[in-house]
Amino acid sequence: MKAYERLLKYVKVYTTSEENSKTNPTTERQFDLAHLLVEEMKELGIRDVRCDKNCYVYGHIPATEGYEDKKSIGLIAHMDTAPSALGKNVNPQIIENYDGEDVLLKTTNTILSPKKFPHLKDLKGRTLITTDGTTLLGADDKAGIAEILTACETIINNNIPHGKICIAFTPDEEVGQGADLFDVKNFGADFAYTIDGGVEGEISYENFNAAGVKVEISGVSVHPGSAKNTMINALNVAIEFNSMLPACEKPEYTEGYEGFYYLEKLSGNTDHASMEYILRDHDAEKFEVKKSLIKLAEKLINEKYGEGTIKATIKEQYRNMVELVKPCIHLIDNATEAMKSLGVTPVVEPIRGGTDGARLSYMGLPCPNLGTGGYAFHGEYEHITVEGMDICTNIIIEILKRYAN
């Protein structure tokens, strides 16, 4: 079975995770795909396949005889899709021999256009898979799952020599919980790759340091006719707090290694307001500065309006994996050489986000991230190509060959 055929099967399974859920996994529906994958893995001949009570799927392919001393390599992808767009009743469109021009996402008359996504011109001649305009596609990260299992099938059916290959599919990555209950010890890999990136040839081993910030503001609400020197409008305080943060360090103004403050939510009234931010920076020192500035703004607001007017709670989410991957630079070297051997130009760039691999690296499993061939994740413009998935599958196979040699 080709990778894209697996993808088309997996995206039909509704697996959206939920950010505010208190359960593990955050949605019971993720088990539907987990159980499907368990059966498929068993049919392929993958050993010790299991789905645990928290919806983590594990299995392994034993080393070829004579290759037991080779390093064991893990391959990891996630089953959930992002809650930022509808993930139910996904109906992919398949455009063969794509002409590089506008694509009508028929159900909504939405246009997928090279004017918005210039890379579409480079996909001319390929078989393009898109949404119908009403949902996301789910290539993030069901394409990664499809490519891993297709690579495993190829290796098994063609008796390609290899060391031990460890496979895992996780829930809840999209809500930042994918690595929370990952069983690193019993997974059994010395090193691993998450297959959860974008364009084929992408290699990422630097990611943001990340924190979430919740801000609660207590105002004083009185009749506006007699408000002078009494009213403290919580919404105005929220605006004032936000204005203390650097205006140029917003997501819409930053790229590459530039960090940001992102005001994600604001709600409230005169009496009470709440805000939620995410802080991101690749540089650890700059990341600490961002956290310090949040606390400084809190201090100044409370000095002006009275203690307890505002409370900012900062919660760290994940750290940059670069410090833990660099000592294992062979992970990057082997991926790079594997790509070059296939005529693929490696695209080594930092992730402007995070992956399960960042968390897993700090849990003792160095784990950079590889591309899946997908684009425009988390919304109705999401798309991928059959050829891109084939390339990513072949990259996985070539990496495993290199670790066997």
C-alpha cells in the first residue's frame, strides 16, 4: 500500500483533541484510530504491538539477524488533529497532474491559490490532495503515520537489513500533551525521529522555548456617571498591560529565530477581565527576558491601581531541544546524507513551535523532527502531494539503512 492510500484511510477517522479536557487521552475518539493502527501493524508483521490505557500505540521490528548490535531507531507520529479547525467528516479532494494554479475547494467555494501559497507553483505536475473547504485535512500528522508504516512495510517485504526499529503513535500532541505519558524506557529506542514536519527534506532540531501566561484582572465597577476616581475598568487595564509589551514582537511581525508575545485570548467586562498569552523564543536568555517583562508589567500595574489588581501566572511548556540533540549530531548528519542520496535538498531550519520530540529529548530520547511533505496545517487550506509523501517515506528507509551500516 502506498503512503497516500493510508493517509486517505486515516483522515476519515475523527481524532481531534481538546485543550481543556482533563482526561487521558483528551478525547475518547482517538482510540478509534489507535485500534485501527494496532490491527494494521500486526498484519504487517510488527511485533509486540499494543495500545495502552492512555491511547499510546507501540510496536517494534526486531533487528535483522546479525544486526542486533546496531543502534535502535524510533519513529514517532501523532494521531490527533488540531482543535483549531473541524476534523470530522473529512472529504479529501485529489487533483491529478496539478497545473500549479488556483484550486476550488468545492463545498465552500474557497480558493487554494498560489497568490496566498506561492509554493503551489512548485507542485505543478504532482497529484495534489486538498480538503473540500469545510475541515482540515489531517495530514498533520496522519501523513507521518502513513509514511512510517509504509516504510516499515517496505523494509519487511524487501528484507532490507536494519537494526531494531521502534514505532510509536501518540495522542494529544496538538494540545501539548503528546509526550506526557510516553513510556520512553519500554519504547526501547536509543534515538528517534518524529515525522511531524512540513516540506519533504525538512530537518528540525531547534524549537522554541515556550511558556503560557494567564492574566487575571480585577476591576472596580460603578455607575459610569459617578465613576471618577473610583472605577477601575478591567478591560482598559488589560489594554494597558498589553501595551507594555513590545509591539514589534508579535507573531505577525516575526520569523526565523525571532521570538514573540502572542495575545491569544481576551475576554471580560469592567469588573473582571482575563487574557491568555503564549511566549516563544529560541534563545534561552531572551526567553527569560520575556518572562521577566511579563512580571514587570504586572508589578507596575499593581503599583498604579493597587495590589491584587492583576495576577500573571506563567507556566513553562517545553524547552529548545538543540542542547540535547547536538551531542547526537549523527541524527542530523544521517538524515542529511539520506536526503542527498535521494536527490532531495535538506532544509535545516528551526521549528517556530514545538513537537513531541522536544519533550522526549528532555525525557532522555534525543528526537529531531522530519518533514511529512504537508503544507498549511490546521485549517481548510491544508494540502499534501502523493509524490511528497513517497519522498518522505523513502527518506525514512534511507535513514534506517544508514544506521544499519
